Amino acid sequence: MTLKLSKRSEIVKYSPIREIFDLASKTPGLTRLEVGQPDFAPPQYIREASQRAINGGAIGYSPTNGLQETREAISNRLKLDYNLEYDPNKEIVVTVGASGALYLSLRALIDPGDEVLRPNPGFATYDEIIKDADGVPKQYPLLPDADFSIDFEALKALITDRTKAILINSPGNPVGNVLDQEQLEKLMDIAEEHDLIILSDEAYDKIIFDQKHIPIATLTCDKARVLTIGSSSKNYAMTGYRIGFAAGDSKLIGEIVKFQSLSMICPSFIGQKSYTAALNGPQDDTIAMKDEYLRRRDYFVDALNKIPGFKCFKPGGAFYAFVDVSAVSEDDWNFTRELISEAKVTCIPGSSFGSVGKGYVRFSFATSLETLEEGIGKLNDYIKSIK
Ligand SMILES: Cc1ncc(COP(=O)(O)O)c(C=O)c1O
């Protein structure tokens, strides 16, 4: 038969950086600095909880909104860490990662043609999940010359009567920028003035170095104004468990639960048991991982800035170094290809995160100090060789 795919299949695209992964997979001897996931194993106490869940045998579906104990653990941690109050019975849903929360919340919020603002540079997946919900992504720029803070004039200029939501991400991927109180207050003012919902992707909230994380939900009493999205993936090195959550207005949470029931039924039972233990347990391992990322950041960013022609922003959170390489290459895609084939180091082209990322590349420091040192050695040699 002739396969007739949907219009949606044409509109929603795979990430173009698949080309980079393909090239990397065919190139031997690479120092892998593109990987966006923790290099740590999940802490022992979490793995023990996974084993207990398996040995208990009763591994079935959970309620569609997640296990009661997991929702309670999320609620308790939000209260303990940020003094946020969410009712575990109706204002929290456990999801398949932050990705699940983002995907389903857009299903619940967006009508065809509704516009969603997202940071530029920002997590490239945002555009495609907005499009998959029949929405229109609009990219608001961050300002490289002002510590990648939000260009509020440009953001305001993007708002139309079709704008429904502002997506924010702090600490942010790919830059590691952190939204401070002032920026968050400005965002809240804009959201209130134009009656927009803020979707706050806080997947990296525990990987923050120089200041305290401020959830934007702490700046309003209106539950409907913010959907807080969290994840087990980065904070607890639990990427493969696929567990995250959304916390917000009960009506919106109810809709997310409905769409989850249609698509995933529920998140993984073992994942939820493990995340419950992660949240309720001592947070020492999470702090130790953050301290190690900090040690790596301090070494890596300093070393990158010593490479002639490289200029790297000092990230306040997450585990990425976003480097301006425009002094050594006119094209970040070509430069990435050259680094892979010539220098034998992988990275991600900055423009894949949005137009502001043109001339940049993203390295990850979610890898050992030895690997970072090896990468720095290769980058130095390569830059010398092309001068
Ligand atoms: C900013 C951001 N949000 C969400 C995700 C997805 O996280 P999860 O594993 O919880 O789906 C990622 C993963 O890299 C990310 O960088």
C-alpha cells in the first residue's frame, strides 16, 4: 500500500542534531562531551528502593495520576525546599519525566494556532512538542552580553492575542543561565498583565551553584498562573527511570491526568517507588553530585576560556558550557563536524537551540574530570593546528 502519513508527521521534525550523533557513532576515539545526562549511577539508596519494589512483586499499574506516596513525597519536598503548597490529591501528577509533563500540559492548554513563547537559546525539543500540540513556538531571546538574561523588550514584542503560555527554564539548557528574582518578577508581571500561564521547567533545580533556586510559583498566590515541572532525571541521576511531575491548578492537573490515561496509562511503578525513596531520603548524594559538577565547572570553564578564540559563559546551574566560537569559525555546525572528525571531541552546535546560539557550541561537563582534561587537551591542539 501507499503509506499516507499525517500532516503532523511532516510538521513535527526529528532534532537535526541526530546528524551529529550519527557522525559521532561512526567516529572512533572520541572524547564525548555532548551527552546531556549525568555520568553518575543513581545513588545506592535509590537503587535499593528499586530492588525492594521488584522483590515485593506487586508491580502493577499505579493510579493514573501516580502513586499516592509519590505525590505526597513531591508535595513534601516542594514544601520543605521552597515553601510551596500543593495538594498531593489534586494538584500534583507524576509523569513520564519532565518531558511527559511538558507534552501533556501542552495537550491540555493549546488550541490550534495558540502561541507559546520559549527561550532562545533553549531546549530544542520545546518547539516540536508545541507544534505537536498544534501550537506555534515563538522564541524570546536571551542576551549573551547580559549573562544570558531575558530580553524583556523582545519578549513583550512577541506577545499577541494568540499567546497562551511562556515557557521558562531555570537553570537552563543549553546555557546554564539562572533566572534571578528580578527576572522572575518581571516575567510574573508580564504573565499577569497579559493573562498568560507560565510553564516552568525546573528539571535542573538541584544543580545550581552560586545562588538559591527560586521557583516562579513562589511569586504568586494564583495556582493557575504557573505550572511547575520537575524531574528525577538530573537531580538524582535517574534519567532511565523516566519519572517527573507537574504541580499546579487542580483543573489543569486533572486534564494532564486525562491525557496521561489515554497515552501512557501511568508512569512506571518501579520508577515511582524509586523516586519516592529519592525524595524522602537524605539529600546528601544529590548535594555531592552538585558539588562535583561545580568542581568540574570551575576547571572546565576556566580551561575553555584559555583556549585562544573561545569565550565561555560561566553557568550558574545545570552541567553545560556554552562557548562562543565565532572567533575561530563562521559556522557552528561545520565547527562541530570538524571537532568530531579532526579534534575527536563531540559537542552540539549552538544554533540547534535557536538563532541566538549561532556561533556557539555546547559542551557537557556531566563527565569525569579526566575526560574533561582529555577534551581540553584535544581542543587546544586542534585550535593551534588551524591557526
Ligand atoms: C531543559 C530540559 N527539560 C526537560 C528535559 C527532559 O527531562 P526528563 O528526562 O525528565 O524527561 C531535559 C533533558 O535533557 C532538559 O534539558
